Amino acid sequence: MRRRSFPVALVSAFALAPLACTRESPTVPSEPPAATVLFTYRSPVPLSPPPLTDPELRAAETGCVHHYAASGGVYVLQGSWSPEARFGDPAGDCHEGCTLVVTDVPVGVEQVVRMQDLNLCHVAPLDAPFAFRTLLANGVELTRVVDHPSGLRGAAFRVAGSGAVTP
């Protein structure tokens, strides 16, 4: 009877153990790639009545303005990649063309975006004050309006990793 095979098997097991148990952390799925998009909005509402930029005037409003004012301001961008997020405080006068920079738009997936404009309440008081057709993304006019599975109705687009936008 040979007993030499037992020590060889034991030594082989100890030699292979470090290969099975390493200190490397498990692979964590990475976030999908994202791009920065510059959204430009031009309000279609004429300057009369005056824009609702005064918080006291907004507080006195009822109906459409009262209902939507709690979501962050007169001009608020919403995107399907983060339906609960509100991107507010655009730079510039939205009657001339204001801008918002969003840095986390997923690449290669169709997205939907819309701009809340409380001044639209005076034009169509029974409708939600969302604009779809006067939006640009990285300089490209967004012309296709769709209903997104996230529940948002808005202008559809895709952004590439380079920042190129396809409506």
C-alpha cells in the first residue's frame, strides 16, 4: 500500500487554494455611459401677461399655476432618465432663449424631455404647462413628441457619447 499519494494531494490542494480565494473585490456592474446635454428653451408665450417670476404673484395664482408651482419654479426641465428629478433655474431669459446643462443623460437610449413653463397656464389654463416643441438639445431642435414608458410626454431624442443628438 502506498501512502505517498496523500501528501501529494494535500500539497496540491494548498497550492491551488490561493487561486480560488483572492482579495480582489467582486465585479460591480458599471453605470451606463452618460453625456452632458445643453438644453435651450424659448417660451412661446408673449410677454403680456407678464412672466410669473415674482413669487408673490405666483402664490396668489390659483388653478394651473398654483398646482405646478410647487415643482420648483416657473421654468423646470424634466427628463425620462430621472422622472422625479427637476432641473430648474435656467440661465438667461426664457423668452429670448434660456439654457440648462444636464450632465447625466444616458447615452444611446431614447429619452423624453419637457419644459414646464408656468406662463403657459395663461394661454391654455386647462392644460398642463409643458412645452415640447420649443426645445433644443445640443443645438438640435427636438421635433418628435412621444409618450415615454416613464409616464412623461415630451420631445424624444438620443444622445451619443460624443454629445451628438438625434431627434
